[in-house]
Amino acid sequence: MISTEYTLPWIEHDVLLDLIRSHFGKAMQKVQVDRTNLSTDPTLNILRSFALNLTEAEIENAEQVVAITKTLQNAIGDFHQDVLGNVPGWRSMGRTDGVYDIESLKPVTLAGDKHVIAEVKMRYNTIKGSEKKNIWQDLEKQVRSRGKAGTLALLIEIIPQRKVAYDRPWKVSRTEPVEYVRHVDGVTGYYYVTGHPTALHDLFLTLPSLLIEAFPRESDYVRSAEDIARFVEGLCASALPALPFGYDPKILGHSSALELRQSTPQEVRLLRSEKSVQPSRSLPVTFL
């Protein structure tokens, strides 16, 4: 069975478990219904069989996957916003269609000791082209109203277009990029919020065991802890950068991202200070 040991120091177990239940509860129920009430398209299935050499059973499984995927994707939309918003020192702005999704309650060390407001999107292409300018303008106005010297706005794209970490001014058509409105990948965004460089990877590694705990009747998962760890690590390696932008594990004497899970944010800052490491000039980040 999957290990039930909880290892995320930056969010409480019960808080994360409640978020999983609230975001995915209805989706899990709907998945069970969708699996037995599939509407088939003969033309599509003939083409699937021809193009992919699928059997009737394989086509039925494919239809179930498509139906379930759409249901779960809708549920994922706000999950990361609320996870990040429930990290100590942060809050989620809820579903009020406000200007941004989360904000820090105090200055953030990893953001140059500035208050941070952030919009959280699941993928790099979630925002329609026609909406980007309005979102950029709303974030820029928020920073100016609060004071550019003490505020930073971020667009956090959980899944980046490529497996490359980034933190750069957000360039939007018909706007002039500014240093205080930036976009970052999900690994970097989670690092800025939690202080843990492997926070997003660790969340994904913990998710299977929490799903079983949250929905014991909906799962017959029997994979070992080692098997599921390899599976999730493979998914992360195919979609995410290994470490946040500008972060070098060798500075801490680690040989891999996996080893970094044993380091605290305080150790990271102390070791960086001792080695007099300076971040890239393009970063608005101050490592202490």
C-alpha cells in the first residue's frame, strides 16, 4: 500500500485534506456516474480503432478516461489557489472574481522583502489572449496603488510550457513590461510562497495517499510507496523543472532535488549567506 506518512511542513495535514475533499469530492462522485453513463460516437470510435489499432474494450477505456479527465480538470482549477492561500502567512481571496487569487500577509523574504499578490493559473495557456491585457493591467494597478517599492505581483503558471524555471517580467501585447509585474513557473511560485524549493514536487508525491485517505470508497489503489513515488516522480520530470529559478542545489551540498526535502528554509538562507551567493540580476529576489 501507499505510505500514509505526511511530510509537508508548510501546510497542515488536516487543512490540505479538507481542501482535497472540498475540491474533488463532487468530481469523484461524478466520475463514478460517468463511468457507467458514457455516450458513444460511432464515427469517432471507428477512427480510434483504425488509427490506434484499439480493441472494443480499449476504446471503452479510452472513453472513460476522456470523460473522467474533463471532470477532474474542472475541479483542479481552484485547488492550487487554495493550497497556496492556506500556507501560513498567506491567504486565498476566494471566488469573488477579484483582481488576484492570493496575497501574502507580510513581506516575503524570497521576493525581496516585499508583499506579494498573485494570480494562480493551472497551465501556461489557461488565460485567453484577449484576457491577458486586462489581468496584467489589474495587477499593475494594484501594485501602484500599494506602492511599487514594497509590492510585487506574480502570475504563477503551475505547469509551464517547457520544463524550464522562470521568473521574468510578464510581457503582454500592447503593454510595457515592468519589473514589478512578473510571471513564474509553478515550482518557482511554490518556492516563493512556502520557502521550500521542492514544495510542488512534494505536494504531488503526497497527493495519492491523501486521496485514498479522503476518498477510501472510491479507490482500490494497491501500489507500493516505491511504485507510486516512481510514477509521480516521472510525471513531475516530464512536466516540471527540477528546481526553482535561480536555485542551485550544489550551494547547499546536495546532489539532487530529492535531497533538498530534508533542508529547512532557514538552512537554505543561512548557507546562502555563508557562501555569499548572489542571485541573477534579472531576479527581484533577495536570498538571505
